Amino acid sequence: MDGNGRWAKQRGLPRTAGHTAGEENLAAVVRSAVRLGIDHLTVFGFSTENWVRPRQEVRHILGLHKKLFGRVAELNELNVRVRWIGRPFDDPAARTPRYVQRAIAKAIRDTEANTGMTLTVAFDYGSRTEIAHAVETLRRDGREITVEAIDSALYQPDLPPVDVLVRTSGETRVSNFLLWQAHGAPISFASAAWPDYSSDDLRAAVELARNSPNHR
């Protein structure tokens, strides 16, 4: 979900205003995804690299994620199930604050009976860290390191392969997001910054996935 800071700068606003607008637009995108019949939507909320950002900005983003995971009533109304992907909370390198951990756990618990779309939020997540964690888990368990074994040792092994990877804000590079799961997936490049990402943009991404030779 790129471009929050640039969106704010273009409007003469602080970066935190861009993150707030981005969080609000995520709620709109979730509603659009439900209308389009999307089964799984996984969003990159906060990466393992984002902790180096200015402290005030990080605190603001953490507060927004607590608010995001607190939208339980709306998510239940939409029949959306919440999940989370990221460094395990008991990992020595994990940095997710306890109050965000509690909000994540509550959102998962309060939406687990929903049968519609699954919204997975990647928080304190990095794909290379995830792959390294999977390999280390296999080594510790004395298991052979194969493609299938790594599949089974990822943070969320039942997360389906990515059908389409979206990059917003004119970015044309691959980020450290679901690199393993996105193997062979087309990339939808959107010029809009994340706060302006629309239902039409999402519909175009879905069509790209449907027309891909690797469409599942």
C-alpha cells in the first residue's frame, strides 16, 4: 500500500495524514473486494524494515493498525474473517507492541466464524525473513529442505498462492512482500497512491489475474 507519504506531501500535509487516509481507504477497498467476490485479500501494513522510520510516524501507524484491527463490527457485517501474517510474537526479533498484539488476537477471535473473504494483514512482516524462518524451522526439526517443506513451514502455510500482486503509487519494483507465495503471479502497477486506489483499480487487477496464463 505505497504512496501515503507522497500523497500527503502533494497536499501540503504531514505524512501521518497520508497514513490516516490510507487506513480509511483500506476499509473502502475491503468493501470493494467483497463486492467483487474476492476470496483472499492480503495487505502489506507494516514491514520489518519500517521500524527505522521516525518514531512519531511509527507511533501513528501503530495506532492506525490498532484501529484497523478494531473494525470488528464492520468486518462481521461484511462476513470478513481477519488473519495476520508476520514475525511470531515470541520471536526474539519481533517488535510488535503488546497493545497491537492484543488488537490482532481479538480481531482474529471475533471474526473467526465468518465465512466470506479472508483479510490477511501483514504486520512486522518481511518475505525474506519469513523464508529464512521457514528454513531454520526445518533445520531445527531435522527435516529435509525442499520446496514442499518450505511451503509447510511458512508463517501461514494455508495462505493460497498469490493470483495478482498490486503495486500502487507508480512503483514498478517488487517489494519484500509474499515473494515465495507470488511466484508466477502477474503484477498490477497502479499509478494512484494508496489513498486514491479505487474499486476500478482493484477491478483491473482482478481482470489481470483472470487473464494470466497462470490463472488458478
